[in-house]
Amino acid sequence: MSDCLFCKMVSGAIKPNTVFETPNILAFRDIHPQAPTHVLVVPKRHIATINDLKPEDTELVGEMLLAAQTVAQQDGIAQSGYRTVLNCNADAGQSVFHIHLHVLGGRALGWPPG
């Protein structure tokens, strides 16, 4: 997707602050962090929303969660706690239509999120 911000990051056209990468996943720091750790985990293949996932994407979504675990361990927040969030569509707060998992931590997080 030539106009997708995250696809541009995956292709290298835009250089994110990368913290973790595999052949299928890119994880980078959010430019507007909502917590001391705020990393976005994206698949390198464009999938617009959770609603667009297919059964064959099961392994990819699992890899996204394992990447979140790695990010939390690297940032030293795995034991104290962290939140993972997948937003789907505008009413849920999705602003970039390429699925992405937020990893937030480094401070106490309230509930409900707001």
C-alpha cells in the first residue's frame, strides 16, 4: 500500500525508531507515546484492520504477541506489567489502517483506559 504510513516504515522509505524486527514483524517506538514504553508492533504485510484477518493469519498474530513479550522484556517492564491494545476502526481509535499492536508500560495504567 503506497500511501500507508506503516508500509512506508516497513519498506524503509520512512525510518522508525526500531526496537525489534523479524522477517514478518517490525516494532518501533510510537512518536506520541502515552507511557514511558509505547511501542507499535506491526506485521510487515499490509492488513488494514482486525476485521480483515483471515484464518491463515493466525500464526502472524501470534508472532505479534510474542514480539510484544520481547519488547516488554527488553524495556524491563515484563515483570511489573504492560498492556497490549489492538484497535479496530475509527470509533476504537484506529488512525492508521494497518493493524498494529500497542505495547504500553513503564507506569501504572488505569482502567478503564478512557
